[in-house]
Amino acid sequence: MKLRRRGPGRIDGLEKGERVLAAAAGPDGEVVATTHRLRLRDTSVEWSRIETASWDGDAELLVVTEVPDSRGHRTRHRVALESPQRLVDVVREQVTQSVIISRHIPVDGRRGVRVTGRRTAADEIVWTAALDSGIDLRDPGTRARVDAAVALVRNEVE
């Protein structure tokens, strides 16, 4: 993704109502945090799709991990930045702010499911359910307890 500045703090390709919150440059290009998403190199990730974001100060790397897809695959982005200034704080704030609820519910002893609801830029809630290792959804009883756990957390918000 090629970002083109249109003056101080202005970038082409923003959606209506989207504002730039912070930006930083590095050898991989510019990273821009907006009110709706994080724009990285040749992709952008909506805040509600980011599971974690961290800054490795020694390596000068921003590490962003996306919420797992339907197959459980997590996309990880590692972007070198020279002077992230305010960007790292803004990324943390936006990721944290998107989470409206996150609860771990045991379904098999101490093992269970982490149910998380995140608010999108369109003011919708997207839900994810991350299973602890060892949870077998092929077992109908376990599957029913996982479904009940997800419903329990969703009912607290919706």
C-alpha cells in the first residue's frame, strides 16, 4: 500500500470520518494509526482484528498479531520503525479500546474458551472464541459447553 501525504497529517485513502492519530517511518515504509485501523506496509488491519500489539525496543520492531481466522491461523506482522514516537502508545490504546469484553470460561476442568467481543469502526461487535489446547470440539458434550460459554458472554453484552 502506497500512502501519499496531502499535507501535514493528511493521507490519501482514508474513509469518511477516519482521522490519522499517529504515524512512524522505518525501512519497511510508513505505518499509520487511524481512528479505524492500523495501516502497515501493503495492508491495513481494523483495530477489532488485532489481538495483540507490542513494541520490541531492542530490535525496534512493532509486532502485531491478528485475531485468529476460522481455521485458527494468526497472521503476525513485524515492522521495523526508526522513531515510533507516539505510534506505539496509540496502537496499544486503540487495540485495548476495541475490546469491550474478554472472559475465560472453563469447560473441561481448568481448560476452556476465551470469548472476546470487539467493537468495529462501524460500531458492530465481532466475536472470537479461542480454545485452550486440549479442548476437543468433536466431543458433543464439550462442544455444547463451549457453545453455552460463548452464549453466556455474548448475552452479557447484547
